[in-house]
Amino acid sequence: MRIIPVALIPGDGIGPEVVAEAQRVLDQVARMSGRFRFQYRSFDWSCQYYLAHGKMMPDDGLKILQDFEAIFLGAVGFPPVPDHVSLWGLLLPIRREFDQYVNLRPVKLLRGIESPLREVAPGEIDFIVIRENTEGEYSNSGGRLRQGTPQEVVVQNAVFTRYGTERVIRYAFERAVHSRQHVTSATKSNGLNFSMPFWDEVFRSVGQAYPQVKQELYHIDALAAYFVTRPKSFDVVVASNLFGDILTDLGGAITGGIGIAPSANINPEKRYPSMFEPVHGSAPDIAGRGIANPIGQIWTGALMLEHFGLMAEAELLIDAIEATLLDGVKTPDLGGRHTTRDVTDHIIQRLTAWEKAPE
Ligand code: NAD
Ligand code: IPM
Ligand code: MN
């Protein structure tokens, strides 16, 4: 049996609520599979930790994480710690230090969920967004001059390297080759006159090696609208860091809400641990009430299974999520009246029932 060391960072707000539930589900999948076991070690790095220690994680935090094969994270960020302090103290350094340059975010309408869009049936929205995850608009470069004065000037630089842009676009093409042979690129080369013309150039040049793949470029503003007006028409969408961030909350919204949307921060070469965390944040408005939707975190667990080649296990887990939704067991964000725990219990029940009587 394969033992996979996983670092758990439940984090803030609803993070610990949904991580604990996802762990219960993953343990059940592991029991049924018999092929693997996640060996967890939990870290309390969070805004609470910051209030006690003046930092989001210990100085050797990244070094500690390096020894794990994966990081399973809930969410980071909670008042009164300013968001740029908490996120740049924990989440973003992990993505960058471990070169998790692919942020893979499936946008899929599951059975049992009704899209807010008209005339869209389950299965009809089914694409992935590949978000660049280590540079671009999140390059940690800039500054404030004459702070607080009427003459204040603020600069936030976006840094695009050829190496960084090429590799994420190539990854998107490779995914499309094994999917429906279609890549859509998010651009904004009309308004952003350095970064995005460069992005487009690299997209076209990488695309030359994939003549069989349909290639489209849309300005990010138009593309956002197409997500709403014709979401069935996408296969693989590739976007820079910020554009991909925005597009994937929208992707969540058209497939039932961000409470279900999963996400994987991957270092494809597996030189470093990859990190698995849902698209949503710590949801301070509903934290502590037991009503957070655990499906985003649980589905993210399925992406972690896939990352380790446990495809049948991942599929089983997604089937159990869909069965639960079809049974009408849903948290309030999906129009239901069930708790976080009810949903998880039901998913586990579904798995257990299949274990006893395989279909
Ligand atoms: P958010 O995703 O936390 O919440 C947005 C809205 O979605 C809220 O109304 C919330 O209640 C709802 N929501 C989110 N997850 C849900 C779930 N599982 N079930 C039901 N409803 C859910 O985004 P925000 O409000 O912009 O950010 C809150 C905090 O989280 C901030 O500190 C932000 O920086 C942080 N954040 C962290 C991550 C991360 O760690 N990966 C991601 C996004 C935001
Ligand atoms: C996400 C989040 C983060 C991001 C924030 C919290 C920095 O919104 O993972 O989507 O922008 O990457
Ligand atoms: Mn986001």
C-alpha cells in the first residue's frame, strides 16, 4: 500500500470546517481502495497564528512543507489581519516557492445541480481553466511613494517571463490534446500594450506545434460574457494569474456557486509538493455556523487523488458527490437546508453503500 504524506493547513474561517469533512471522506475512499493511505500532519498556520506570533507561519515553514508530497489547504484570510498580509504570508509564497505554475480549475456542472443559466443541463458545462499561478499580475513587484500625501503614487507591476508564459500555455495545449482539442486564451492586448501582446505571441507560437487543436483568443471582458452566454463552447481555457482568478469564481457561479468549485496548484514535474485548495475563501460571513458547503473541498480532494494517479478513486468520489446532490442533500448556498456535516455524512453513506453492494 502506498503511504502518501500530506500536510494539512486548515487555515481560517470555514477552512477548518470543510477540511475536517473532506478528510473524513478521503479516509473512507482510502479504506475502500486499499491502494493508498494519506498520512496527515496538521499545521495551525492561519490568521490566529499571526495574531499570536506576528507571522502567518514559522520562518522555516516552507522548508517543513517541502518534505510532503502534497498540501491540502482550506482557506487563508480573516479579519483583523489585512488580506494582503495573510495571503502574502502563507498561500502565495507556497504557490511560488514550490513552483506550482499550473492552477487547474475544473468548471463542470454536476448532476443534481441546477445552473443559474437557462437551458444548460448537467454535463453541458464541462471545461477546465488553466491559470498561470506564479507570476503575471501577482509578481510582488511595485511600491508606494509619498504614502498618504496628495502626491501619492502607487505602482503594481505585472511580470511575464517567456519561460513562465510558454510552459503554462504548453500545459494547456497538452491537456487539450487529451480532451476535446480546443484551447481558448484570455487576452487583453488592446488595453495592456506590453504584457498581453506578448502573451498572444507566445500562445500563437506554442500553438504551432498543435495544428490539430482549435485555437481561439478572446479579450478577457468578452470572454467573461461568453462564460455566461455560451459556456458549452469551451474545453481548455488558459489565462494569466489575475484573469484566471476572476474567470474561475465566474466558472463556479455558473455551475452552482463557488462553494463547490475545486482547484489544484500543480508543479507538473513533481519536483515540489503540489497544493490542493478550493476556489473559495474563508467566507467570514458564514464561518462557525456549520452551513459551509463542503463540496468544493471534497472535490478538491478528488483532484488530489487524480494527481497521484488514483483515477478510479477520484471517479468514485465524484460519483458519491453527484449521488448526494441528486438525493437533494444540499447546503443553503445550493438552495438546500442541510448542514456541512449532513452533506459529508451523506457522501460517506453513499460510498459505504457501494462498498457493501458494488454496482
Ligand atoms: P469567499 O470565497 O470567502 O466568499 C465569497 C462568498 O461566497 C461569501 O458570501 C461566502 O459566504 C460564499 N462562500 C464561499 N465559500 C463557500 C462555501 N464553501 N459554502 C457556502 N458559501 C460559500 O471570498 P471573499 O469574501 O472575497 O474572501 C474572504 C476571505 O478569504 C478573504 O480574506 C480572502 O482574501 C480570502 N480568500 C482566500 C482564498 C484561499 O485561501 N484560497 C481564496 C479566496 C479568498
Ligand atoms: C484564489 C484566491 C487567491 C488568489 C487570493 C486569496 C490571493 O482568490 O485562490 O482564487 O487570488 O489567487
Ligand atoms: Mn480567487
